[in-house]
Amino acid sequence: MDFELPGEIKLLKEIAQRFVDEELIPKENEYRPEGEEGMPEEILKPLQKKAKDLGLWLLEVPEEYGGAGLELLPRCVITEELARTVLLPFRENEIFGPNVRAVLFHCNEEQKERFLYPVIRGEKRICFAQTEPDAGSDPGAMRTSATPDGQDYIISGTKRFITGAGRADFAQVLAVTDPEKGARGGISCFMVDLKSPGVSLERQWPTMMGDAPWEIVFDKVRVPATNLIGELGEGFSLGQKWITEGRIRTQGARPLGIAQRSLNMMMEYSEHRETFGKALSERQAIQFMVADSAMELHAARLMVYECAWRHDRGEDVRDLSYMVKITCTEMASRVVDRSIQVHGGVGLTTDLPLEWWYRQLRSLRITEGATEVLRWRLARNIMRGRRGRS
């Protein structure tokens, strides 16, 4: 068992680290992506050019489509570095190229021409529409339906908290095609043109994270059957592949980067701030905060790297991905909270990135599977496995 990152991943980590330290963190006082779906083009384009020059481009896109074709572990390592800055929008980050949802790689050849390649080239944008007002983390309660009608499907329903919908050309919509089969086999994925008759972006939902995802209503929207991605009834499993990767990278590796910089800030400030004749770093209460943060961060990082490594080997990592999201989001929340406490009043100000991260991490404990739901699923699966061995 080798706990060392391979040399090529270490090199990518160093390149990403320099990019963040030299190009992004110095600009944090100039721009904060509060309330925006994406970074303004005049700021984004020069940064993208530098990223391209460094080879940090289309990291998750397979080589056959012109991307870097990186596996999940190196992408997690890069995400961890990228998370150390607050310069980028928390959700719709295009610094290393367009967001190409993994579901698109399941397109057939004709669909790739219409959907995949235009997204890779940056000509089109897409969003992923699964969450509903009354379903939340329970896909079995999904109500958006897709009913066959000749060569088309008629889609009706409401999706809520859809990130990037305001800038998207198409939505990957999960809809019920067979109510009797439930989430496993009864949900399909369709590409829906957001300019189609019957589609309306009803409202945005401003959140504490600084973003404002959309509510989309589909009122008897006619969608060609040729817009079905994958097989009929395969939509939930396709979505889960993308969401599982997201739990490892977005809710796992990202909190690592946030926690690391927060810890570094905590230590640096405590060494220079004096109270009652002593530096804070000499106070046992502060030392315990640093020690606890370092231990929890180290354990969480090992969990993320192992999970990503197993994913890249083709193993089923659903349960481990639940552990990753729960552990990392809660760990980073504690580390940021401690860093705010150490910084005192200045830690509450917008001059520092701590309050921004505090809000973001609070959201990650709910989005894409609330931690309570994941704990329930994890316990259920573990107990089923134990009964199976008895």
C-alpha cells in the first residue's frame, strides 16, 4: 500500500498551486462572485488562457474528445488547490473549461454532434435538472413526468434550485417515464431546449451561499424522442454516476482546500496577534484548535484520496462517497469556525474569505444529498451487508 501520490499527479498539484497563488488569490480583493451565476467574461477569458497554457484545460473530458482525460484522483487534487481561493463562483466554475456534465458522454453519435461537441467548444451551456420542490433528496418522490406522444415526449413538472439555468441553452431533465418502477428504472434523462414552448424560468432563489439557482416550470413541453440520453429508465443511474463523482470531488476535495487555507490563516494570525502579553499561538486553547484541525484535515484527505483511487479502479464507491461528503463538509465547517474564532472580530468581516467559506460549507451539507439522508443510506447499506454475511 503506497500513500504517496504518483509523480505526474504531484506535478499537476504544483502547477495548480502556483496558478492559484499567483493568478487567483492576489485578485480576491478586486472581485467576489456574490450573486453571479458565472464569472464575467472580461475576468474569465484571460484566466482561461493562462490555464490553457499550463495544460489545465478540459480536465475531465476524455482524450478522444480533445480533453486531458484525467481520472478522478488527479481532478480531486487539483480541485483541492482551486478551492483555496474565493475568486471563483462556488458552483458554476469554468476556469479550466466549459462544464461538460458526465451524462453527455452517454450520448449516441448523433446526439454528440448536437449536444456534446458544442458544449466542449464553449458554444452551448447546459444545466442539470433533478431537484424538485417536494422531492428534495428523495428521487422516488419525483413528479416531473415524460409521457410518450408519437415521436415525442410531453414533459410536465417543476424543477427547483437548478444552478446555471439562467445561462444554459439546454437542461438535462430527469423525468418519470414509468411510475410503477420508481427511481430504479422508472426515471429517464432528456435534453430539453430551454427556449422550447412551455418552458419558463419562474424565479431565482437567492441563497446564503451568494448564488441564486432557478426554478424551472415545464408545461406540456414537447421534446423529440431523439433527445433521450441513454436507455429508457436509465436516467437515475446516469445522474447518480455524476452525483457520486460530485460528492467525492465537490463535497470532498473542495472542503479540503478550504480547510487547509483556513488552518494556515489560523496559524499565521495566532503567531502575530498578542493578547495580554502573549501571542495567541502560545495559548493552549488556540493550540488545541490547531491540533484538532490538522488531525481532522489529515484524516479527511486520506478518505478522499482513497475513495477517488478506488473509483478510478472501477470499484463501487457509493457508500464511501457518502462517508466522504459527510466527513469533509462537517470537518471543514469546524475548521473554518475555529479560524473565525481565532481571528476574533476581523474573522467576521468580508475582508477575509472565512465568512464566505462558512456560508458555502453550510450549503454543502444539504445540497446533492443532505448529510442526514446519506447517514441513513450508509447505515442501511452497512447493516444489509452485515445481515448478508451472517
